[in-house]
Amino acid sequence: MSRPIRLVAPVVLPCDPGCSVLRDAVVDIDENGRITHVGPRATAPAGSAPVRTLPGALLPGLVNTHAHTPMIVLRGMGGDLPLMRWLQEVMWPAEGRLRASDVRTAMTSGCIELLRTGCTTSVEMYFFTDAVIDAVSAVGSRVVLTPGIIAAPGWDRLGSWERMRDDVSARIDAAGLRSGPAERIELGYGPHAAYTLPPHALASVAEHARARGALMHIHVAETTEEDRAQRASHGSVPALLDEVGALGGRVLAAHGVHLSDDDIALLASRGAAVAHCPGSNAKLAAGIARVTALRRAGVRVGLGTDGPASGDDLDLWAETRLAGLLARVAAATPRRSPRRSCS
Ligand SMILES: [Zn+2]
């Protein structure tokens, strides 16, 4: 319980389907922390709640759709390497030395950095689940936590991929998909990628996720080199995921840089979403995702920073600007694509 309050701002963006821009507007919040009214001040209902006047624009908290925020402590390491060498030679050995207490401290610091730039929710793929939950709970932000599930050199110190999968399932079965104050913690599954898990593992993890209505969050087609074998044997990573039945539930594909027209149509037909990470993709020279084509096909696209070790920071506003600029570069035109709804 908290005290009701009326927020007043020069600009309020409710982020409704029509992308409304309300000038000199109010947002009323009740004693349960729920929004009860949004609209122009001139037509707002009378009330006795204290008024707090804010500068600038007032809008919902941003959602970072792909992050490994605890990697904040690895920021800057191996910055000039391509993805696979960066992972195998620098990141995975460094992460092998992290303990739960390191992750708790790193996630706490990262949550504050996210909040500083307006991001109240992040979709995280990381390890040491309790440490991440502790940090988010302490800071007061929100997380969709998809603990990493991986079968790659060095990661067996945390157990087999089956054990990682079962740990998530056991947590959801015991406490539900969402838990904590105001259900600020949501659990899902984070199979790392098609190049770090065998096809039967992807199928199994997807089955566990689907059975529980949980999100499956996976790196997809970030670079051409990472999943060369999957492309050779299955045509593409989305085709492989579909072949093993992994695209049937709530699926969030991180990056999705190297997608053909068929891949995009497949993701659209299965209702999968894509987390677009332009900063990370640019730094690792992974390429420019086909965001305009994805949106035109009806695929839901969110923005992500990726881990702060590859993306350098956790600022979604910087990603927003970069996404717009790179879309123009990719289309070779400064004209924006036709306006779509905000939903
Ligand atoms: Zn990532």
C-alpha cells in the first residue's frame, strides 16, 4: 500500500495503440500503486491526492528485451574479437570465475544503471538464479529471468543442460511463473543458442516452457559463423527450431540478424518475437537486423542492449537512436517506413 498521487507532466505518452501524445496531462495512481486515470489536466476528474509536477515526458518504464546484465563486471573485455572467439577465449573463462555473490553485486549495480535510463524491466539470460532474483527484488525493478541453459566447454561446472532445465521447471512448478512483490519476477527458459545445445535439447526445453506457458528466450542467427553447422544441416536456425517443434510457444529470438524472407515468414507465422540489439550487433560486426522486414511481416520487435560486455552499456535510448539510424543505412534511404501502431 502507498499513498495516492497525481503526477502532472508537460507531455504524457500512454503508449497506447494510437501512439497518443498528451500535453499538460495527468496520471492518477491509487493507494495500491495502480494507474486509475490518464488524460489532459483540463478534463481530469477532481481529486484530493497530492500533486507532483514533473518536467519532461512521462511514459511507462522501458523494457530491455535482451540482456545479460550481470556481465557489467566484464565490460570492456575482449572488445575487438568476433563473437565466437570473444565467447570462447574471453567471456566464458571469465564467467567461469564468477560466484553467486559476484552476480548479486553485478546485477544490483546493473539494475540501478537500467533504472537511471528509464528501464524498469529487463529480460535476462544469466546464471545464479537466486542471486539475480535477490538483486532485482532489492532494487525494486522487474525481470523476466530466463536462466541460461547451455552445453558448452566449461559450463558443466553448473551441471548438465537437463539439470539447468529442470531447475527452472521445479521453480515454476513450486512458485508459479510470477512471484515476489507485485509479481515483479517472471521465470522463463534461456536455452543459449542452437550452436551450444543439441537439437533434442532445444526440443525438450521448448516442451518444458510450452507446458508451463513460459517464455523461451534464445539467441538466433546472431552471426553467420556461429551456426554454420545448423544452417548446413537445416537451412537456417529458425528452420531448425521449427523442425524440432521449438517455435510453438512463447518464443523470444534474440538478435535475429541473419534471417531470410522464409525465416521471417516462419517467425511471423509462429508468433515469435525478436529482440533487436543494434549496438551489440554493431560492436561485434554481426550485421544489421532486417527490422523493417520483420515489422512489415507482423513480427513483434523489441529493443535490447545485450550484455554490457558486448553492448558496452544498458541505455535503451541509445539503442533506440541507433536502431533508427541503422534501419536507414540498411534501406539506403533517409525516409522512415510507414507509421505503425505502438502495440
Ligand atoms: Zn545475448
